Amino acid sequence: MVVDPEGRVELANPAARQVLGVEADVDAVWSPPESLRQPLAVAMRDQRPFLTETFDQAVFFRLGGEEHAFLPQVRPIRDPYGGTLGAAVVLTDVTRFRLLDEIKTNLVATVSHELKTPLTSLRLAVHLLLEETVGPLEPKQIELLIDARDNAERLLRTIEHLLALARLEQGRESLQITAVPPGDLLRRAADEAGPRAEAKHLKLMFEEAPDLPPVAADPVRLGAVLNNLIDNAIAFTEPGGTVTLSTTADGDGFVR
């Protein structure tokens, strides 16, 4: 639909008439719903478009007795001299995609949770065997069990990350942003990865530039990201090689 600067509807297609109950009427001022009032005012006043991309920005209207989710966009319309002629309001029906996204998130959470329980039991069994609680082991058996233990730990971390992602997408867990020294983040990640690197006969090096500013981050979530990156580096580096973690200033207060 197209609205003029006075709020009158100049053009409304059949979908807009059905969803918003509007008609093109030069004599009547349209009263937009609360969810569109501010974006429309900003587009008219500042000629700044209002664009949405994620499902948490959706607005909801009832259509055919059912609630539908729409992603709104409000774009200013200008004349050749830069004046405001009005604004175009576009609603994209994302009801089906939003439902599929919720199903995907729930599926990831359910499958991850179901995988975690048996994997935890397997991990415990491997640890007990390595401690020789049930009897002594041959060197080759120890080598195989260490490999099984490392892979079980890696799988468990991956499942934890999937569960955390599902919680974030469901809005049940928020990021805890704080000021963290970048060296602390890498040092912690290096300490956790040390045994895995040693088991593969890799050298894990840490290089920290002096006088770096703290970074705004969730140390737990960013730690998980760093662990993933280091795991990949360990997996794809030949035995006897080196994995280097480093921090450097990247200008304008950023850290690489």
C-alpha cells in the first residue's frame, strides 16, 4: 500500500485491503496499527526506510480466523527534488517459514538432548576403562581408548553448542556481554586444547600483543567458538606441526 504525507491511503492492493482492512480513499486518514505507526512516521519525517530481516521483527494480523506473521518494510517515496511524496508499506507473509524455523529449532534441541544422555554414559565407561578400574590394559588398548575418549569429548562439546544455539533461538538464553581481555580468552582456550594438541604431538603456541584493549564479548559463548576453531586446527595439522594463537591490535579499538 502507498500512504501520502497526510496519512491518506493512495493505493492498496487486494492483499493489503484484506489484511489491514484499508481502502484507497483520498478523504479518509488511515490510522495504522501500533506496530507500523513509528516506522511510518520515521519514513515520512526522516525519509529513512524501515527494513526487517528476522522473525523476531514480525508483526501479526488475523487472516481467515488464523494469526499470520508478516515482516514489514516501510520505504519513503521522494519527488525529483528530494521532497517526501509518501511511503510504501509492504508486508511479507512469513507464517510458514516462521513455523518451519520453530520446528527446526525444536528438532535440534530434542535430538541434541537425546544424543547427550547415551554419549555421557559412553564417555564415563571410557574414562573408567582408562583408569583401569576393571583391569589392566595393553598399550595399544590405551591408545585406542584415548582416541575414543577425545572423540567422545569432542562430540559432547558439539552437542552442548547445539543445545546452546537452540536455547538462544528460542529466546531462553541471552548473551552475557562484558569487557574481557582478549589474551584471557585465548589463554583459557589454549589451556583447554592443550591435552588434545599434546595427544596429537602438536605444539600449541600463544602470542599476545602488549597493551590491547578489552573486547566486548560473552566469554562462555566466544570460548565455544574459539574451541571449535582450535579443534579444527588440531584436526587438520599434521603431527609434529604447530598451532599458533595470537592477538594483535586491528585499529580503531578492534582486536584481531
